[in-house]
Amino acid sequence: MDLAFPWPYSQGEWLAWTAAVITGLLGLLSLIAPRRALRGLGLRPVDGRADGLAAARAQLGGFYLGVGLAAILFAQPLIYMALGAAWALAALGRIITIASDRGGSFAIWIGLFATLALAVPPLAFALGFIR
């Protein structure tokens, strides 16, 4: 079996691929430097306990890196759809926070726009809205 790096060809594929790269880089940051990643989210682990760091490395780091790498290496529309759906549901979580938890802070709005920016390109490409 020959392994080849599937380089993106169309503009839509480039946009979806870029979202996958950003997802993978966010995962790599969380895997290598979980304190910095948590600080960027406005969180911090409980002093003297490694549970929060383990969760950041596993759920943020491992999951984001795995999904991002899968989308980059396999370059299949259904994987891009899974990537976009995951970011879209993350955006839904932020919308629910804004609506029901009175969480309309500037940081939450920025996070909402960032998650939407990572959700829309892979979904648009996978669903055929952009080529």
C-alpha cells in the first residue's frame, strides 16, 4: 500500500484543510503545554493535582490532534464533515451559555466566532457548498 500525502487542490479543500491544521495545532499545544492551553481558555487546574492537566492533555490535546491529523491525512469529505460538526456543536455550547447562563462576555463571543470559523469551512466543503 502506497502512502501519499493528499495535498488539497481546490479552494474549498484548502479551507477545510486549514481548519484541520488549526485543530491539530490546538491539540498539539494542549498536549505539550496544557497549562498554557487552559490559561488561554480562562481555566486553571486545582493546585497540587494533575487531574486537570491530564484532562487537558487527553480531551483537548489528544482528541483535537487526532481529529485534525485524521482530516489532514485522509482528506475525505466525511472526515471533514465530522470535524465541522464537532466545531459546530462546540459553537452550540457557547450559544447555550450565552442564552441560558448569562455568559455574554467578550471572551465568550470571541470564542463563538472562532469556533464558527473552524466549523463552517469543513462543513461547507463536505456538503458541496464550496469546491
